[in-house]
Amino acid sequence: MLRAIGDGSIGSFLETTPSAAAFVQAPKPSPVSFATEKYFGVNAFTLVSAEGEKTSIRYRIAPEAGVQTLSSEALKSKSPTYLFDELPSRLLTDSIVFKLLAQVAQAGDPTDDATQHWPEDREVVELGTVKIEQVLDEEESRRLEKYVIFDPIPRVEGVEASDDPLLDVRAALYLISGKGRRAAE
């Protein structure tokens, strides 16, 4: 059940929820492209070695092209869908490559609270690359939308969900969403 905080206003909520206030107040410059933006996983996951040793990580995805942002002036000339509009033409000339990274937790770093940042001095290791070569046409995209479920619970050997309760909630909701999309045919 939801309860009112203070006078029920968003301001009152932000005053009593420092993690939400920090997010709202953090600068959020607009990227030049989806290909020039960094992406950060908020949930922790556990990597398990063949010997059973566990290491908590949070994923990061960094653009090989580097982070590039627009000035507020340049953003004014862009359409609301500029990020989507730009992608097909970019892919005509080259692939988009990202580095898949893992920020490694140290003892005491919270793995059950996605609102708590880990210090930036934590080790970051490269796990591999992600290469995007094409945009699906609209028909293929719609066909796949009915079957894709963005399940956040790892279903591969050596990667486990952390103790973050959001993972189970998200998994349940994404399953419901997927069933709804398939039923809407």
C-alpha cells in the first residue's frame, strides 16, 4: 500500500528520499547518438567461478566511439526522436561497438539496493564487446516484440542474481508483459 509522504507532493517525496533527489538533480546531458552514450546497470549480479568463488559486479556498457553529448543549444534543433532517427544512417557506414564492462564490488558494497552507488574507485574489468550491425525492419521488430522477455534473472551458468529484491519483481512483471504482448495478436 502506498502512503503519503509529507504533503504528498513530489517536493516532499524528494526531501525525504535522498537517492531520488540525487538522481533528479544529477546532470543528464543529451547524447549525440545511442552509439555515444554510456549505460549503467543498476542491479548487482554475482559471477561464480568454476571453483565456486563468488564476485559481485554491476554491468557497464561504454561506447567505443567515446561519450559525446549535445549542448543545450544544439539539442533545441533536434526532433524528439533524433536518437532513433540517427541510428540507421550511422549503421550504413559502420557498426556500433560497445565495451561490456563489470564494476567489481568490494566488501561492504550494497548488492541489495540499486539506489546505492558503488565508489568510482572500484575496479572495472572488460568482459567483451557488443557489436550492433543493423536495425531490424519494422515488420521483423514487431514479430520479435511478441516473444522477447527482458528477463533480468541470469539464466546462464556462472552468473547469478544478487540479493537485490528488484530482480525478482522485474522478472515477474516482464513475464506478464510478454504474455500480454503475445495475447494481443
